[in-house]
Amino acid sequence: MPRVQIDGASVHYAERPGGSRAVVFVHGGFGSSSELWARSMAALPPQYSAYAIDNFLRSDPPPDGYSVPAFARRVAGFVATLGLGAPVLVGHSMGGATIQLAAIEHPACVGGLVLVCTGPSMTNHALARELLVELRDSGGDRAAMRRISSEWFRVPPPDFFDGYVERAASAPLDAMVAVQASLIELDLRPRLREIRVPTLVVRGAYDTGRTPEHAEALLAGIPGSRLAVMSESGHSPMIETPDAFDAALHRFLADCHG
């Protein structure tokens, strides 16, 4: 898989070559990786080239440390360095917060947003705090990562889940803890109206990680944003109900580009 230098750090990413239109995928926290997006990337129409950044695995730390703002700057640097223009950014959970901030702070690098099972704030989100404590106290061992990772799926898919846990358990503990703490502190609600690109909000009907209130805050704050509900999915529709997720994503891309 290829690498690119961004702010002096080597950043690893997955790529699916295609046409001149670009889609950049950003994974979530707790040791997630570009593998989350492999099926979604492969299923894109041929006129799109797809890229999925790795933030915890295989890449160097951001020069100013692990945080959501650092990842947002990395996304903007990635787009600029690869000359992608203003691609559609697709972000899951923590990655969704990352691309919201990228659209606010670096609007020239964003042509559209797909916000998957995410929100603008973790205020009053008890589960996020509980999982951060569990991550710290456990040292990120495999048993803890398996239990934490089970929160991201309504029914953990066996053909994906074991590999997901192994990758998460190999991620640096300090990085996962720092980013989760940064995410809990972040509140983008006052700035959502600065986002001026087409935006799709994707919510899993059985998502315990991001409840309907998180999607409603995005829809209320981002002008013209629209909602797609994955009726059979938990927190990870790209894995749990991939056909429904791909259909919603492809409709949005078609609407963005005609």
C-alpha cells in the first residue's frame, strides 16, 4: 500500500484507482483502520478513485500529537499533497468528527461530506467516557479490545470481526486514548453552519454508540444536510448492511456530481 509525507510524517493509505473524481474515507477511533472501508471502496462506480487513510496503524504520529484537530489537518494535507481538488470525504464515528472539522477549517479541500454514525459533540455521552476508562484500565489488551469493538456492531460479523479486533489490539494505546479524550472534549455544534457543502448524515437504527440525537444535531446545524437511516444496522453500516450503505452513498455521489 502507498505512503505520502504530510507535515513530515509518513502516512499510509489504501487506494482503489478509478476515474477523476475522488472519495477519501476516514476511519473511526479505538484502533480502527482503512480495512473498514475495503468493500465500500471496491463497490464505488468506476468514475471514482478511492483513498482510505490509516491514522493508528502503519502511519507515523501527527507532529503535534494524536487528536481530532491533528487528524483534520492530516486530511487537508492528504488532499492537497495528492492533488485531489475538493473530494467527497466519508468519515465514520471519530472520522466523521474529523471531516466535519476539516470542512470548517479547510473548506477548499472538501466537496461533500458523508457523516457515518457520528455527531458534532460527545456531550452527555456516557458510553464514550465508559469505554475510554475501560481502554485505559485494561491497557488495550485483546480481551478488552474485543469487548469494546463489539459495541460497534449490532451483531459482530464473524468474517470481519476477528481481524478487526486483532488490528485494534495492535494499535498504540497512547494514540487511542489521546484521540478518544480529544473527541470527548470536542464540540462543533456552534460551527456547523460554516459547513457549506452537500452533506449526507448516515445513522444506524440500532447504533448505541451514536444515538438519534447526534444525527439530529448534525441535520439541524448543517444547511441542506440530509439523512439516510440504515434500518438493520448498528454503528458500522458499511460492514453490517453494506448493500444499503453503498446504495445511499452512491445516490449521494450521483446527486453531488450529476
